[in-house]
Amino acid sequence: MPAAGGPLGIPGSMLAAYRQAADRLAAESPDCGVDWALLASVGRIESNHARGGFVDADGTTRERILGPVLDGGPGVAAIRDTDGGRLDGDPVWDRAVGPMQFIPATWQAFGADGTGSGQADPNNIHDATLAAGRYLCAGSSNLRDDNQLRGALHRYNNSSSYVATVIRWAEAYRTGALPIPDSDVSLGAPPQVVAAPARPAPPETSNPDAVAAPGHNSPDGQRPGGPGNGGNGGNGPVTAATARQRRPR
């Protein structure tokens, strides 16, 4: 189990992946301005940092992180299969995949090889964090500008509460994130609150070990909540169904 690191603790493997991706993006797209703290905030909300850094030595998750089936059921959008089930295991409907929760079709467009392996794997933290940064930077975004930052995050998940929570967690991480050991068990994502406290404190969590209901697939402010792309379990009530109806991520 991870050592106590408080709400700003980030598993060491994930912190390294966020920083590595940000460094590479700074070289690739210096005008974009994406930093490690923004990627870490997204990763926390999407999957609780790959379920507590539950990854192998290469950075691949030890279990698949899948969002809910996007079949148009209550609170979720309908996105028919785009990959024959290759990434998400479902040949009928899509599901978001991996620690940064990519819809398969969007992974096909933005998937990245962050390890030099010659393959882009949405289940690998180095690949997924680099891809997430490239997605946020797409369209010549300047994330140093608040309006453009919010626009990029809305593309990731079209929920105002999600956007606000990501921004607040990024601000909090910049004040002093702490590396903690990777977990040897899978940790669920803690539920988030919509209203974040005053700076510089991070948003409160009611129970850091609770598993939030999955999905970027519910109307804003309603459950089930979850990560940016149709995702898996990070923001409880702060996600939106419209995220699954926007250009799928």
C-alpha cells in the first residue's frame, strides 16, 4: 500500500511519467504550455493515477482500466464500436481505455509512443500521458491563457465542473506534490466534490479510498461521474454526459 502522502501524494511512477511527458511536449510544442501538474490533475481525476500507480516495470497497468459501456443507457452517451473491440474488448460499443481514458477512435488519432517501444499503448502510463498532452495541445492551444486552457479541457470532458476541478488540482499540485510509493494493489479513484476550496488547498475528498462511480457520461453534476473520456472513475459527480457526445476523446 502507498505511504501516506496526503491529498497531494502522487505515485512515483506516475509523477515521473507526467514530468517526462511535459518535458517532451515542451520540446515538441513550446507554445502550448502544458505542464506536468495539469497532466497529473487529469490523471488523478481519470483513474486516480493509474489506480495508485498499479503498474509494471514498463509502466503498463497491471489490470485494464475501462470506462463504462457507452451504449446510450441512463446517463451515458451512445458511441458505437470504432476498433472492433481491439482496445476495449467490446465489439459493439466503445469504452474509454487506460489511465488517461481514451476512446479507441481518439487513441487512433492521438496515440503516442512515450517509451520508444515502437508501439502506442493506451494502457501504458508513458504513452497515455504523452497522448493526453498532445490532445490538450491540439489546435495550437496556448494553455497559459485561461480561456484556451478551459477550452482544451472542455474538449477532454465537456463539463464545467470537470474543468474547474482539473484546474484547481493542477494549482494545488504546483504548490507541492509529494512522490509516494506505487501501490501493490489496485486503488479506486476517490470521489471529488464540485466546489473546490480556497487556494492553495486541493479539492476535498470525502473518502480517499472509495471507488467513484465511473463515466464521463452523466449529465453535469449527476452520477455516475468519472474520467474525461467516458472514463472510469475519478470525479464522481463532476463529469458530464456531454463529454461522451462531444468529439470522442
